[in-house]
Amino acid sequence: EGVAYGTYTTRSLFQYIFLVQRHFDIAHFDHPWLKKHFAFLYRTILPGFERTVAIADSNYNWFYGPESQLVFLDKYVIRNGSGNWLAELIHKNRVVEGPGQAGKGQRWCTLHTEFLWYDSNLSSTPPPDFGQSRMHFFEDWGVVTYGSALPAGINRTFLSFKSGKLGGRAIYDIVHQKKYKDWINGWRNFNAGHEHPDQNSFTFAPNGVPFITEALYGPKYTFLNNAVMFSPAVSDNCFVPWEGQLTENCNSKWLKYKHGSAADTQGRVLAAIESNGLVFIQGEGKGAYNSDLKIKSFKRNLLLLHPQLLLLVDQINLEKDSPIEQMSSYFHNTDLPFEETVIDGVHGALIRHRGELYKMFWMDDTGYSDKGVLGYRRYPPGYPYDGSNYVNVTMPLKNPITRGAYIFFGPDVDVQSFSIRGDAQRVDIYLATSEHTYTVYLLTGEVTSKPLFAMVLLDQKKIVFEKEAGVKDSPPVEVEDHVSLIEDHLQHIKPVFQQLEKQILAHVLNTDNFKKTAERLLQFTDKKTTEEVIEKMFSLSGKQNKNKNSKKGSLNDKLSESLPDIFAQIEVTGMKHMYEENLEEGDAQTFVDYGGLRYLKGRKGGFVKGRSYKEVHMIATVKSTDPSISASYIRLFLILNIATFFMLLALLLTRFQKTQSLHTQRCFYGILLIDSFILLCLYSSCSRTQC
């Protein structure tokens, strides 16, 4: 879901890890995911430490923290001072006003955990490679970053690329390989709704200046990502005659991912190689598009030739009977508008940042460059951002192979020549700047003459990117007998919770406001049951006061065994409400298969585990209630109220219009005040019971 939602997750996850270690002696600090999580926060920051890569639903940086998460990692996991160091740098460079500032509802709520976890004995120490541009590949996420966490400055450049499996590799494989069947029921157990249709997308920030950016938290449209659409469409989708990626959704704020071919969406990073100061990245995006488009392959190639010069080459290989005729590429900047430019018949666009120009140009493999469309796409109401500036470049497709080339460069690079030519086996691109010449040979055939992705002649120096250095698709090592391990942990936790429950109940029953608390906790259960439960609690509480000299253990046992489980009742009732709501939304199967709601399938039995880990029979615990009865009374009262109002209005206009005494007016106003009071009480009651 991206960096912003990543901090949303770890805000609570790290508290959980801390608590189970503290109270149950269950340690997760050696888990490989935790050990690598520092990289997620370190390798995704743009130069200057103000922004992060904004893949999926994101703001400009983090939702929560990340200082709290960083000091946690430092104290309990990495213990080398790097977490404290990065937390201090982020805090120092915080955006106080304008885009990138922390939300009012988020900026303070991790201060207490940051205070609790900070270890002053760990002196701030930067990672060994700090200050150098480095590449990092997030295998599960399908994201490559280069040049992260650098001081802002000339040639401090950030580049990112995304092409991965829906939900990440681990979740995608769990769903499709039907792993952990006792726990997992397909996509129903996961939520990929905040992801975007963004396979084979990229961002580029030369000198740390966001030139090509993500479009942040917005609608789930392909063209709002730096991705490609095709025409004509082969399905009834959002933007006919153009067709985007399978997960595109025009009827909801959330990504389409649960059913059909959208659930099988995936991209793949084929290469992420750094050699002699140059960077080569290649991704395959065909799996993100409708198979009826008959796309044999869609490879996007990125070559960072200089910190301020990026070459992008798209190659689309079509089946013989493919119906598509055009491709349309999009490039975004959420902050600055694009302006048109053209040099020697080659069309392009530029942005202005503090008086300096950042430019892009494009052409197809015949050397033709068509004019692009520049504009601003405004988001519908309900999103935190207004919209995004974009460049749209459309090119015709030839069968079987088409290539499109784009160059992006900063103010310190002067591109003087740009040309392209190609055949079935390779494409050659020639670039000349005021300082260097670059000849790029990109091998594109299914069977290449040499085991290379690409070769670059930088002046007279040859740099090769070998296929042997490409990404190997190897599954991650899994914990052996993982299910049994989790079950062991649960059995370890169980008696501790049982003992805590006895202590808590014994303490709570003696407080003055317990009755109000119990009423509030039980507000969704049957009224008679509520009163019975509270009376039972207070009768036991009275016995406790009379028997102060008796053993506390026996009373605690009575409390734990005699009282109905309040929280189990709330949980079951809440799940029932969720089930009923989802019936209306047409997604009932999301909840039907869970053990806590088996009785909804027509079975006589069904169990839910309460806080005391005793199996509480649901039919015995939760009585059926019919909220429609109270709703009927409310409707009847409102109808009578309206009728009475119109009757009084008719009397005022006919019989009492001419002779309105002060006494008569007071009577009518008194009736209206009483009526208003009754309506307010009714509204208050409705709010409490959600009738």
C-alpha cells in the first residue's frame, strides 16, 4: 500500500510486538521482516528528507511517525544507532507548512511511543553507505529505488520503478497457491483497496526536484499513474475507447481486486542493475492488462545515463491477431504545471522550478514525434488532493513490435541530439550532450545474439548489463510448520489472559462508574439481558464487600465463571451487524465463512472464543432481537406528530386567526416546545441505539 500506509500499519504493529514481548515473553525481534524494515523507511526517502516515494494511496511522506517506528527498530532490532539518526534527520527537515506537513489528526499520536522506545544509549550513527547513491530492490513489493536518503543538492537524484504482484508477492502467492487454508479464504482475508493500477510505473527526481511524480491519494485510474493505456478497448471499462489495467475502478474509491481477472493482476521486475555509475531497470507489465488485448509482452526499460539524464524505452510486442492500434502514456507532476516545448520537430514538455527548467522529449522507433496533450486532471470530491498535472503522449502501434523512447533531463544537462532506430532484434538510441555522447543498444528479441539486456557506449567506454545479473524469481524461505508455531503462541497467551480477566473484573466492579460502563458496553444487546447482567455483577460485587477476609482467588474464579462474557457478546453482535450490512452491499460471502458466524448458514451450533478463552455457545449468549419493532414505533410516532402539527396549524389559520389571546398563544407555544423536547429525546434515543 505504500510508505504512508506502511507507517499506519507499523504504528499499531510495533505496539503489539512490544506488548507480547513484555507480557507474554514472545519475541519477534529476530524476524527477518523486522530486520529489513529499516530499509523500507531509509530507501524510500527522496533527497532532502522531506518526501518519500508516493506509490499507491499516499500523501507526500508518512501518515504516522516515522520517528516512533525508527527508534523502536533501533532499540529492539538493529541496535546500531541508525534508527535514532534517521529519526533526528526527518524531525529536523519536517515540513511545517504547505504540502507535506503532517495531518492534524496524525502528527501527535506517536509521540508517547517515541518517548517510551527511545534509547539514548544508542548514539546517532548513519548507515555505512550514507551519502552515496545506492539501488535497493523490494522483492515482495516489486519496487526498485535508487538515490534515496541523500542530502539535497546538485546530482542528488532519486529514481523509482514499480512492477509487482497485486498485494505483494507473499500475499499474492498465499491467495493463488491456497496456502494456510485453515486461516485464509482467498482475497477475502486481504485488502488491496488502497493500491493503484500502476504496474510498470516510475518516478524521477533529478537534483531531488520532483519532476515525474505519483498522483498521490486519488481515484484508481491507470492514467493517474505514470503508466500506459491501449486502444481500442476490448471490454466495457471506464474510459472507452481506451483500456487501462485490469484493477482500474471507476465505480468506487477502492481498487478492483477481489474477483475475475483483476484478482490475478501482476507485473514483474526483470532487471535492476547498477554498473559504473549507470542504472538499468526493466519490468514486464503484460499481466496487468486484459488478455483479450493480445499483448505478447510489454517491457518498460529505464536507463539512468547521468544523475540528470534518464532514458525510458517502452517496447510492446503484439500477437498477430491483436486488435489494439494505439498506446497512450501518461506522466504526472502533482505540484507544477507542464509547458509545451519543441526542438527541431521533436515535441516535449517542461516544468519550471525556482527559475530552472526540467525537460522531457519523445519519439517513436521511426523517429516521428507527435505533439502531446498537456493538462490538469481534477479529482472528484472526497479525496484529500485536488488533482494532478499531466503530459499525455499517444503513439500508433505496429504489429508485431513497437518502441517509444522518452528522455528526461535536468537544468545542468544540455541535450543536443536525440535519435532512434531499430529492427526486430534490437533498438539503438543515440544521445549527445554538451559533455558526453551516449549510444544505447537495447536487445529486445526473444532470443538475443548476446546474453545482455543492454550495452551503453559512454564516449569510448563500454558498459554492459548482463542477463545473468537479472532478477531471479526465487520464492522466499518460509518458517517451518508456521501454523503450529502460531497455535503454540496462542496457547501460551491463553492462561495469562484468563488471569488478567479475573483481576480486571475484580477491580472494575468496585468502581463507581462501572454500571454506566456496563450499560454502554451492552447497548447493542437485549435490554432484559443487559439489566440481568448488571444486577448479577452488582450482587457479586456486594458479596465481595461482605467477604473481604475470604480468599481473593475463589471470588475471582466466581467472577470469571459466573459472568457472561461482555466482550464476546459485543463481538458477536458487531459481526452480525457487519454481516447484515454486507448483505446489502452484495458482499455477504466476505463474512459467511468465518467461524464466528456459522449459525448464519443455518447450523444449530457455532462457537466464538471470548476473552476468557472459554467456548461460549452463541445461541445461549446472544438472543435474537428485532430492531424493526422499535423502528415501527418511531415511524408511527412521527406520522402522528406530523398530523398533529398540521391540525394545530389549521386551527391557527382558521378559528384563532382573528382572536388570538395571550393565553392561547402561550398554550400553542407550550405544545410546540413539548413536541420539540419529545423529538429531541427521540433523536437522542435513536443515536444511542442506531435505530
